[in-house]
Amino acid sequence: MENTHDTKVSINKKRHSLPNISLKTMFAITFGFCGVNMAFSLQTSQMSRIFQTLGADPNKLGFFFIFPPLIGMIIQPLLGKFSDGFWSPRFGRRMPLLMFSAPMAAIIMVLLPNAGSFGFGYASMGALVFGSIAIILMDLSNNACMQPFRMIIGDMVNENQKDKAWSWQQSFSNLGGVLANICPFVLTWIGVANVDKKGVVPLSVRLSFYIAAVILLLISAYTILSVKEYDPKTYAQYHNFDYKEKKEKKSYWTLIKEAPKTFWEVAFIQFFAYFGIQYLWTYTTGAIAQNVWHTANSSSGGFQAAGNWYGILTFVQSVVGILYGFLVLSRTSQFKRKFWYRIGLFCGGLGMIWVSLTHNQYALILAFVLIGVCFLTMHTEPFAIFTTATDGQNDGAYIGLFNVFICLPQIIASVSSFVIFPLVGNSMAAMVMIGGISWLIGAALMSVIKTDSHVKSETIN
């Protein structure tokens, strides 16, 4: 196993700080997100296509997209608080979660795209209920997989390396998106069927989920075997609190009341960021089908071609994110995080509005270049900004609670869609434009975040 104790702790000193970790260790604690995001990417890029193929009413698509953020809002704070107080001498604090969640996620990824293959019938209640349950379980397991990777950066990475760690993690996440989202297109290109009988998800999509499940398991196993976490005593020394002092068990309400100001400032901007992204995930396939292929028939070859092209566009988005993360955000100063967050949301807003207006298949590529910059940024800078203000004792719980303010705007966006969608003439392109406007509002309001960095105290009380 890789030893992450790159600098020996001196227990005789009163002042301690997290040491720099080696690039090998940095890779070990960030690469695992590649496998996790393969699952998330297929879920977000293909879920609308799957449910419309099953016969879901486009007017009610927002209902199905409520489940994932609702599950994340519930499960992540629970997992964060639990793992803060957990320690396994053999496997550590965060990795045991991954040991159980990764196999569960893989099983659900095999079941979800087969919702239309069990004889329920097109637009039947059985198929839609089965798909809904599978989505709930898939998001439950995906969130359980994702949480350890986020928490371990707060556990082991110091301020000098935090920008690099978050950007590496999200860049590897985008790599997972590349592998996942290009699968349906490539499989179709080599001859795998991209159209099936009415109500059945095409084989190209089903095989993509199977491949992603295998890769998720393999990469998760690599991470579990490669990462050695700090033991509780060493962790306390590096995070500057007294290991011998009995830790007070705080309720979620107490943690929320004691949350640093930066937590709330970033959460406010996150509302606009994730309100917008929910409409990107929900309506882009339909908007492209209507604008470019001029069809709203989910059983048509044109609609399925639009679904494949959206996979290619998310591939472009992911590649741009990889390059932007490694070449730009990983090299930025911790004092410029707010600036880069604003740039990201501004680019994304322009990109989504472009998607809603263009009727040219290839013009969409440039729009998703801009969305790729935004997507990488909004999954990197907010965490880098607010985790500098946490105390080390409840980092897992705070990262879980922060996820509530990622999931809540997605739920509000989905519920609001029941009113907004009819008001805009049932136009999916108009819904995408509204998402873009939300991102631009977030960029305009960035000044509410007053602090880019708050260095934790290094003195043990």
C-alpha cells in the first residue's frame, strides 16, 4: 500500500500542519473519482433518454429528476457524520464506505437500463416504477461512492496543494465522463443496435452501463488498496485539535448553526449553479432532438441519434474539463478561487444559451466547450473555498451538509419545471435557456463570497 505519511509527525511540537503529499499519493486519492463519475455521467446523460424511451411524458420528466438530488441530500450528511467518528485499523476512516457502495452501484448499473426489457410494456406503470426505484438505488450507491473521495482531500491535503487536488479529482472525474459518454456512440459505430423495439432501451446504452459497472469496480479496488489514511492520533495532530479530549457529538442542527460564514456564502452561489445544471441534464437531449433532428418522438431514429450526439457533446465537455483542470485550475492561486468560479459560471451560461438557440449539430461542440469549463469549475472551486474554513473535526459532516445545498436547488428546479415548462410552450430549448440564465445570475452575484481563503489555526488548544 502507498504510505501517505510523507512527512513524519513530531509529537513533541505544539504546532502542526498537514505535510505536502507526493504526486503518487495525490494520484491515489483523486483517480478513484474516474470510476465514480462513469456511473454519474451515464445516469445524467442517458436518464432522460431512458425514461422517454420507456414512455414517460416529457411534461413530467422533472419528476424523475427529483430522486437523485433528494437521495444525495439525505445520504451524504449521514455518511459524512458517520465516517467522521469511524476508524478501522485495517481500512481507515473513509475507504470502508467505498468497499460496500461500489459493488452495490455496479449491480444497479446493470439493472437500470433493463427497465424496459422485463415485459412491462411501453409507458406502463411497472416499467416506470422499476426505473424509478433503480434510479433511487443507483443514486444512493453513487453518492456513497463519491463521498469518501471528497472527504479524504479535506483529511489529507494542505492549503498549498488543495487547488491541485480538487482540480485533479474533477479532471479524473471528467475522464470517467469521457469513457462513459462516448460508449453509446462508439458501440453504435461498430455495429451495436442503437434502436430497439418500442419501450426497450437500445443495446448500445445497456452495454455502456455494463462496461461502466466493471470499470467502477476495478478503479474502486485500486483506490482502496492504494490509499492509507492517517490514524486518529496523527489526524488530530495535523488538524490541530487534542486527540485525548473527548470529542463532543454535535447534532446536525448544531453543526449548521456553527457553520462558517463562507459555507453559507458559497451555498448561495451554488443555488444558481445547480438550478441551472438540472435543466441541462433534464432537457438537453430533447432540445437537441427538436432543434437539430426536428423530432419529439422518443422512439424515432432521430431522437436516439440526438441521444448519442449528446453523449459526444458530454465527451467534449469532459475533455475540456480535463485539460482546463490540469492546465489552468491546478496552477491557480488559492486567493483567486472566486475569480475563476465567476469565469466558469459565465462561460457555462453562454454555452447553455447557445445550446437553446442553435440548430446546427456541429455548432453545439463550441457550446459544450464553454459548458466544460463551467462544469469543472463548479465542482472544484466551491469545495476549495469553503473547506478552508472548516476545523478538521467535522469535515465529513460539513461536506455532506454542503451537498444539501447542491441537491436542494436541483429539487427546486425539478419541482418548478412543472409550472415553468407549460409556461414556455413545452419547449425543452427554452428550459435549457433558463438554466443558462441561472448560471449567469450566479456569476453576477459572486461578490457575496467575501473570503477566498481562510487558513486554519495551527495551534492545538
